[in-house]
Amino acid sequence: MKLKWEKRQPDRDTVSMLTRQLGLLPLTAKLLNNRAIYDLEEARGFLRPSFKDLPPPSLLKDIDAASLRIVAALEKKEEILVFGDYDVDGITATALLYRFLHNAGARVSYYIPNRITEGYGLKPMHITSCALSRKAKLIITVDCGSSSHEAVREARQHGIDVIITDHHALPKELPEALAVVNPKRRDAAGLLDSLAGVGVAFYLVISLRMQLRQIGHWREKEEPNLKMFCDLVALGTVADVVPMVTTNRILTRAGLNVLHTSGNEGIRMLMEQCGIDKRYMDSMDIAFKLAPRLNAAGRLAHADAAMALLEADNPRDAAKHAGHLHALNRKRREMEQEILEEIDAHIDRNPFKTSSKIVLLYGQEWHVGILGIVASRLVNRFARPVVILTLEDNIARGSARSIPGIDLARLFAACSRHLMSHGGHAMAAGLQLHVDKIEAFRDDLEQKLETIMAQGMATPSLMIDTQMDFKEISRALIDELELLKPFGEKNPEPLFSAENVRVTNSKTLSGGHRRMTLQQAHGRSFQAIHFNPEPHVAILDFFEKIAFHLQLNRWNGQENIQLMIEDVMG
């Protein structure tokens, strides 16, 4: 399915005003306007995000009640259990809240369930098997709990209060918890509704620190600088792919600044394992290097391995835990590659129909913990929704990933008669069904998607920020692009296009990637990288159009501007 190129259309008057008032290059002003920035103050806030611009915690419903209950638990020396989730967002939220409470003198422990054997969220069994054995009087969930009605009822029967902090979609009826702190509540203000789970936990800590300050708690203990917790917030926020705007942008920028200078001992050691220079670390390093290693623990073993890294307080322990995560991630990549090779062989034998609207594949004994990653890889390859299932004992379990315009949660709900269970959101979902229902499920998905696509709702597209000539590429532009970071959902890395580009030099790298020297007529030449080009594209020596990102390649003490090719027209 070929991507449709679409060019954004910035407002000329706004671009002119931003260029003049802020002293920006016209290209940078266009990029700001493409990100829905229309006035001067909004632009200044975007370019220089500051803690003073954070919305107040009071916008989150129930946050005061939650803070007061935690203060009471501290004063009474009650046992507190922080209950988390096994992805990076849940792990970092658990580490953040646990660390703050521990430093505040609380009697606190944490628990993260096993992805494979326990699944997602607080369940009644966790009350009886964990909370009671630890004599907990207060449970605080992070990045989960919004649908844990039965578990909350079980806790209440045993005299245990539950505070839910979460950011996932809410059911019609909330659990009967002491507090439900979730920015997606209908009765909450909307300024914080894009927070990740770790962002909600951070806001709880802001509120809690203020409550403790009011009762003089910090007279005997050093009051923590909450900016130093933002390294964890940055990790979880980037990894969970929430919109990188407003509050998330402020917190992530602050977290990256912490990581540039000091930060968590375990994270620092993991960065060394990944070959990341902390001086230049950005959100892409989190997304493609740190997050996969932290996630590997929950996918293949247990998220406690990632928690051990985040809690390490000396270089020796940090190095040991970083090495363990690095090894798990290497194993995860090997397993992923094995599945992809099996899928490629299947596709060679059974080519897709060009009319197919969805890719649905299944196999025996594929590890359920990595099916979501495999699905993501195939979405990028085929530009259509992908469902990957593993079969065991007549049950198919798996993950799905989507493209813009196809809401998986709604799609699966419309096909739910075939499913035993399903959950997730628009772009990612999990599901379970009987093996003999797979083909009927596939047919139903195709029919539903046929209707959606006929309405023009799901044509895969590539959004070009602006067309440019190579002569406009400069170090000054690269420096201004740095001001737009961190990139992420709703603040994508700028994508440019150029026409009539000649390949003056080319080399095929390991993995099938192509390194090129590119030049426009009688213009400057730039190095470029094209990852995984199609075979017919990899031999071209001229492109009518290219779509590309601009990056600064640092190697052996030198810095050179490099084009990262996203797509081409031959």
C-alpha cells in the first residue's frame, strides 16, 4: 500500500510574524505553524518550555483526597503498596512514587504483575496474595486500575483503601476507590488529559509534597527537588507515545536536561550500554534504545529486572542490571527476527491479495510478549493494520497495531462476537479468541475495513512539512530544529521534501540499508541514509522527489549534516 504524500499548508501571515518577531528562519516558523502554533506567546512557550507554565495539580479530580490519605498513612506508619504495570510507563511511575514515598519516610513496597501469568491491572488475587501478606492498609495503583472494580471491592472487604492513578480510558462506572486520579475523567479539566501514567504519578507527588510542606514534614527531612524525578517522567512519557505537547513537553524537556547532566545511576549505565552520549541524548534515544531494553524485562522475564536497574544506587549494581537488560533485549531481537523470518517465508508461499485491508497472521509457540513489536514492524512495511496471534491449546492470543484512521478499539468492538476478550486503544490492542474463529474474524475485519476505507477515512499518508532546496540546509537550521525537540506524537520530527535529486555515490550496508551522497543540480552534496529500501529503489541513481529528516551526524569528533530518507519517488 503506497503512502500518499500530503503537504502541510502553513499560514503565510503567521509565518511572517513568527519569523520577524522571534528572529527565526522562515523554515522554522513554518514548522511552528504546522504544529498549530498561531501566536507569539504560544510560540515562545513552545520554544522555551518552563515549569512555571505547568497547569496546577488541582485540575485533577480527587488528587487532594488522595494526597491527604497518603499523608495520613505516613503519620500512622501504615504499610503502603504501590501497584504498577510492566511497561516502561508503569515501571517508571512505580519507581517515581516508590522513591518519593521512601524518601519521605513511608513504610512502602511495590508490586508489578507478570505480563504472561497475571496480565494487566489490579485483580482480586493481588489483594489476597500480596496486599494482605504485606499488611497493606493503602494501595496506590500507577498506570492501571481504572477498570479494577472487583479488586477494589475485595480490598474494601479487608479494610484496605485504594487510590487509583491512571491515564487509560475509563469505564462508564468508576471503581469505588477512595480516589480515582485520572485526567480522562469527564469531571476533570482537560488541560492534563494527555498525561502518561508516570505524568499522573508525578502530579500526585507535586500535590503530596505541598501537603507535607503544610504540616511541616520537611523540617526534619530534606524536601526533594522534583525536577530530579523528571528523568523517570521523560522515559515513561516518551515510551508510551502520548502527545508531546504542553505539559508532556515541559516534563520531558526537564527530564532530558536531568539526563544530560546527572540523573539516575541505573539509567546512566544503560545509556553507556547503548552507546548514548548523554550530552546529546534526545527523545529518539529513549524511544529506540532505552525503552526497548526496559520493556524487554516485562516481555521476556519480569519487570522487576527493570525496577532493579532504576533502584540501583551504585555503579557495580547498575552495571549488572544494565547488562541483564541488554542481554534480554538481544534475546528479544533474536526471537523477533525468527518470527519475522517465519512470516516472510509464509508470505512468499502465500502472497497477500493487493485488495487485502488487514494483515492477520498466526503461528505456533510465538512468544506473546513480543507480538506487538512484530506487528509494529509489519505495519511499517505494509501500511495497513496488522494482527499477530500465537496459538496454544486451541486458543489464539495476540496483539494488533494500526494506522491513522483505523481505531482498533472500535474495530474489535464491532467484531467482538468472534472474540473471547479484547482491549486497548486506537493504535494498539490485545485480543484472545478460539482458533476456529480466526477466519471468520478475518472476514469480518475485511468487511468492516472495506466500509471505512470506502469512506476515505484511512488512506495511509506521509505529511510533508515543507519543500526545500538543498541550498536552504544549514547549521543554523539544524540549531533551530533543536528548539523544536523533544519530538513525539503531535510534535513529529520535521519531514522535508526535495525535487530532482541525483545519487552521486552509493554503498549498500549490512542489513540492506543504503548510504548515499545526494546532490541537486549544481548544488551542495549531502550524505544520506535510506533504511530498508525496496530492491527496485535501492538501485536508482535519480529521484524525482525525496522525503527526509535532517540530523546532525556526530562521529570521531566531527559533525556533519545528514539526510535520513523516509520515502522516495523514482
